[in-house]
Amino acid sequence: RYLAAAGLFVCVLLIGMVIFGLNYMRSPLPSAAADVVFEVKPGSSLTRVNRQLMDLGVLQYPRIVGLWARYQGVADGIKAGEYALADAETPAQLLANMVAAKTVQYRLTLVEGWTFSQALAEIHRHPKVTQTLEGKSVEQISKEMLISIGNPEGLLFPDTYFFAADTTDLQLLKRANERLDEVLAKAWEQRLGALPYATPYEALIMASIIEKESGASSERGHIAGVFVRRLELGMRLQSDPTVIYGMAENYAGDI
């Protein structure tokens, strides 16, 4: 009789613990946890991360999170990166976010019309970007970007890019270059057959010159027409921006 009572007590206790654990995993984290940003370092175990979160006052019962992760089969699946806790987030959601690598995303904007050096300087100014290209020549950077042309000038698509902390400068350059390749390939497929450009790269160069000739988009169609006629006649483009670009830092307002 005593053994049966003891067994029943243990069963009731285990069921109570399971119910408590389920409720904890599905209950919101403490309000003080909202807006907390923490980092999972590469190679960190879930046990270590749970202890870190307990020290931050985020997790009250880290062992329950560990047991839940093992039950779900994701104890070894958390990803490195920065994570931000949202209001009313639960331990289950927090664990799922770490497994899915839903890290904090930072933004960087490459402005239309920037030169490669301006774009690279902007990338290096961002505090969350890891620099790997400092001191390298343009030719070396081109090689690391896997660009066949020796100069990456004009080969970055102007856009806003979102990235996780510790993303490298090279990774961002590659993303901007791949995005430009996609847009350029699509535009090249839709080109008019009569245009005097042999390659997408030639068309890109002309687009860059036209962009610098006028800041007004309404004028660019006319400018493009003038340049096309000059090319067809074998004339020089006679475009001031091309000379200004070649002068680089020596340009002081007069050609």
C-alpha cells in the first residue's frame, strides 16, 4: 500500500512539473526583459546562453528551457548573433528565434551616384561591420569579390541593406554586387536592339555617365539620345563628368 501511494505521489509530482514547465515556456518573460539585447557567441552551448540570460534577469528557470530544447531536439541548434527580446515574448519564442537565427538586423544605405571609395568608406564607418579589406588595393578587393573586371567601380547597386552584427565588409560588397548583376541582367534582356552597346557593362558605364550629367530624371532620356547619336557617328562623348571623375581629388571646380 505504501509503495502504491509513493508511486502515485511521484506520478502526480511529475505531471505537475510537466504542466509547470509547459506553462513557463508559454508565459511572457519578465517585463524588464523587453528591449534587452544579448549576444550568442560562436560555439556557445545552450546551457551557457541560458546562464547568461538568467544573469540578465531574463530567464527564471533556465533548466526548464534546456529540457524543452532537448525534448524538441534543438539543444545544439542555436545560432550565434545578437538577439533583441520583444515585449511579451515567451521562453519558447526566444528559443525558436535563436534556432532560426532571427538576429538583430542593422541597416546600411549605399547612395545612388557614389563612387566605390565612397561606398567602401560608408561600409567601414558602420560600427557593426567587421573590416577585412583595410589596406588592400582596389585590384585585390576586386579579386576577393570575384569580379573579373579589375575595378569594381560602378558595380555596387545603390540600396539599403540589412545585416547582422559582425558581417564583413567583403560580404556586404558581394551582396551589393550580386544585386547589381541581377538588376543589370534583367535590364539587358529588355534592351532595344538598336542601342550601340555590345555588353551589359558598356550599358552600365553609359548609365553612370548620364546619371552624372543631370540630377533631373526628366532630362536623362534626352541626354541618352545625344550620346547614342555621338556613338553612332564615331564622335567623342564630350562629357564633363568623365573628365571630372578622372581628375579625382585634383578636381577643384574647373576642368
